[in-house]
Amino acid sequence: MDSAREGEAPEAAPLTRVVVRAPAKLNLQLAVGPLGQDGFHPLATVFHAVSLFDEVVAERRAEGGGPVVTVVGEGLADVPLDSSNLAWRAAEALAGEFGAAPDVALTIRKGIPVAGGMAGGSADAAAALVSCARLWGLSADRADLLRVAARLGSDVPFPLLGGTAVGTGRGDRLTPALTSGSFHWVFALSEQGLSTPAVYRRFDELNAGRQVAAPTVDERVMTAVRSGDVRALAAALSNDLQPAALSLRPALQGLLDIGADAGALAGLVSGSGPTVAFLVGDADAAMNLTVALSTSGMCRAVRYAEGPAPGARVVEAA
Ligand code: C5P
């Protein structure tokens, strides 16, 4: 007998494999307030997703036993494969929230520089949330995923949204921003990562004895992205963590100097670093800067990207 009732579409076979792509980010503005009782700093930040992507392939594990993680791409040695991997934790947290079995094989294809201050681990977690929700057929909406994401880390909600967005609280409370056009970015990657907690600690040390103001969003940044005005954006970019990152890694100043000499409109440390981001006027300027940075011998690699880029989305489901 046909199992589909009359008038109803036959039930689709359960998915066995879902591929989700999620973007890297930089902070166009990162305003940091005083250390709170909870061990976190209140932020006012403007996230901007760029066209460097990680992909997460989620596949059913009929044998059970919880999540397993495999990583392919660059910087593999620095990505954990156990429960300290954010994508693994994302799968477990989502399963816990919806009463699903967390049995999934996650393959992370890295396109985002590892340990770079571009939130690659957070992109993987966001991609894992979207792929597992689809694979397991959960009735999780965007708000559910954003809630689980915020528990995993301050930077995890943003790659779900992508585009450009204001982040407040720990950076996890998001409001999408209007933008026009696209911006061209060049990223200089460093040999060694920088620890986010260590950069925040240095921020506290550098500001010891001073009154740190409550962070506010810079309207100049918002106006620049809304009008697509690259020169106005260049003048408005800011990162309160930059002095701390430069103090821990003085060589980053050399990269900023190369960018200024090679015609970048602006340069700044991306998030807590050590990646340095440069805003350029067009793809030709990006090429000139890429050559200057690559031949300097001062960075591990150079990447070009455009922003804003879309948030985590399914690119394959079977
Ligand atoms: O949330 P996430 O795991 O990225 O934070 C890592 C660490 O960075 C925190 O434990 C905290 O020390 C520091 N942090 C902070 N204020 C924030 C975000 C992160 O002090 N808003």
C-alpha cells in the first residue's frame, strides 16, 4: 500500500548529506568598554562579512557515538578535532536543545585563515548549526540558531546573518545594517595566531587606571557603508583592540606601514588579530598591495576578498 495519504505529497527521504558555506568577518569598528563582572567586555562593533568561506559537510552517522570532526585545507595542525572544536560543540548544543541524537560526521573545508582574527572557528560553528538543523530535519528557525550560537561564543551569531551588522552586548546581539555597493579588502596573514583572551587582558593592562568609556557605534561607519563611500569608510575604520594586539605583536606595525606605502586607503588589525586588513579602492589596487605584502617576507600569506558577503547558507543537500 502507498504510504502517502491522498492529497499529500509523499514524504521526502531523510537527507544524508548537507553542505553549508559560511563567511569570514572583520570588524569595521570595534569599540571596547570596561571589563565586566562576567569576565567579558561590552562591545559596540560593526561586523562585515567578506568573501572568504569555510564549508561544513554534515553527514549522517548511522553507527551513533556523537559528532566526529575532520578538517581539510590550510592550517590543519591548529584546528582541534575533539570536543574543543566549535563546530563539534555547535552540533552537540543544537542536538541538546532540540532533543536530537548528535550523531553526525562533520567535514570542515577551511578557506578562512586559521587563528587569524577572522572568526573562522565561529563560521564553522554557524555552518554546523545550519547543516545539522537541516540534516536532522529540526524545526529550528533563525532565532533558535542565533540563540544557540550566542551560547557558543560572542562571534558565532554573526556568520549566520552575514552582510554588515551592528553587534552589541558581547558582540552577539545583532542588528543588520543597510549597505550599498561592495568594498575591496586585502588581508595579511601572520605565521602565528594571537590569543583573544590575551589581547583583551593586554587591553585591560594598557587602560589600567583610566576610565574606559561605554562603547558606542560610530555613526560615520554606518553612514559610509550605507552610501558605499569607500573613502569615508577608510577614514572611519577603528579597532580599540589594535594597540593591545600591536603591543603583543609589534611586527604587525610593519605590515600596516607597507599597506600605507603601497596605497591602501586604510589598514587595521582585524578583530583581536593577528590578521591585518587593508581597504583598497579597486581590484587593481588590491593586486599592487598583494604584491607588496607578498614580497615583504613579513607575512605568511595574503588574501583578497570583497564585502559584504552573505551569511551561512546551504549549498548542497542530498
Ligand atoms: O566569546 P569568546 O569565546 O570569543 O571569548 C573568548 C574570550 O575573549 C573570553 O573568555 C574573554 O576573555 C574575551 N572576551 C571579552 N569580551 C568580549 C568577548 C571576548 O573579554 N566581548
